[in-house]
Amino acid sequence: MADQEQKAVQLVAEAEKKLKSSKGLFSSLFGGGAKQEEACELYVRAANAFKMAKKWPQAGQAFEESARLQLAMGSKHEGATHFVDAGNCYRKGDPNAAIEAFHKAIEIYTDMGRFTMAAKHHITVAEIYETELSDMEKAVQNYEQAADYYKGEESNSSANKCLLKVAQFSATLENYEKAIEIYEQVAMSSMDNSLLKYSAKDHFFRASICQMCMDTANAQLAIKKYEEMFPAFGDSRECKLIKNLLQAVEDDNVDQFTEALKEFDSISRLDPFLTTLLLRVKKQLNAEPELC
């Protein structure tokens, strides 16, 4: 590893030497561009050697140097590619530097009209905010931007995946109205697609739970609406569970609520996100009434 690091440092020094020699008058007239290209290659070789030595910040910096040179030579695609490479290296230890590098790539891709690539890297940025920085609001912003770009490119399935992440984060942050709107929207678009039709049931189920978190009385009306829109939902175990839970809330019966969940969970495991939301509903049921 030490050998690879030493090799990388030497390659960076060679690249810098090439750049200095390309700036002279004679060189600028005869072959300055060629020397810049050689410097780019040297920076990339240095970056890869730093990667082998697990020197991630230095690898990221070398990729960024190559990216800047590529842009200076008018090679936008190569520049964006190396900013992405830099972002992947920075992600090993510096999430904020990674985000900055990915945003540089995104800017280039949008300028080139390559919105699918821009969307892909907005998702990467969203994942960094989600998993490494625990900043859900910024994660939501990037998932929403990715969804917008995918929609513009008619990639509706990819757009919906991003929107479902937005819905989940919105519900986690107790913005239930936004979550419901997205779940209903994705459910309705799934109903019209023979391949996705089955998944509509799950989206209506999630919307129903969000409705319960907001207001159990309105949730009763929402369930009826979903059953009318998508009869298969009305026949599902998920719909039956929601009705049993709403009945338990109406009866002010915590044990009944818990038993309904336990029965459902013994056959179909609820994911942690939905469990969290349902525990919020149960907590409301457990709450002592306020004294007048």
C-alpha cells in the first residue's frame, strides 16, 4: 500500500509538471492540448493508485483535478464522469465533500440535457443525506428532484420509486398530507399498469395508515374511497386489518388493537416504517384524556 501511495504522489507531480510546461508560449502554440490530455491521464492513474492505497481523500482530489482539466478542454462527459469518481472516493470518509462532487457532476449533466444521469446522481446524494448525514429534509429534496427529472424523461417507474421514498420520509416527519397525496397518486398510476397493478394495494394500505395517524374519522371515509377505486384492496388482508384497527380505536380498546396487529404480523410481517406509524396511532389510543 505504501508503494501505491508513493507511486500516486509521483504521478501527481508528473501531472503538475506537464501542466506547467503546457502554459509556456511555445508549448501553447505547439502541443499544449496534448500535454493537458497527458496530465489528465496521469491524474486518473494517480487517483487509482491512491484508491489501491486506500487514501480516499487524495484519490478524490486527483479525480477532481482530472475533471477540471477535461472541462477546460471541452470534454464535458469525461469531466462529469471524473467528478462522480471523486464523489465515490470522498464518500468513504467525507460525505459533504462527496455531495459537492456529485453536485458538480449533476450540473454538467443537466447542462448537457442528460436528465436521467442527473436523476441517478440526485438519488446518490439523497442516500448520503439519508444514511450518512441523517438529514431527511435534504434527502427528500434530492429524491423529489430526481423524480422530476425521471418524469420529464417519461421514466415513470423510476419517478414513482423516488416519490415513494419522499412519502416515507414525509410520514416519518409527520407530514401525513404529503405522504397520503403521493401514495394515492402512485397507487392510481399503478392501477393503470397491468404489471404494477398488484402493488396498488400496498400503496393504498400505506395511505390508509397515514390517514389513521391524522384522523381516524376521516380514515373511515378514505378506506371506503379506496375500496371503490380499487375493489381488490377491499378484499385484501391489509384492508381488513385497517378496519379492525379503526374499530379498536372507536371502541377505545388497546388490547383489541394489539391483537389485530399480532394476528396480521404472524402471517405478513409489517416493515419497521409501518410499525412505527401504527405505534403512533396506538399511543394516541393510550393517551389519557385531558382534564377540562
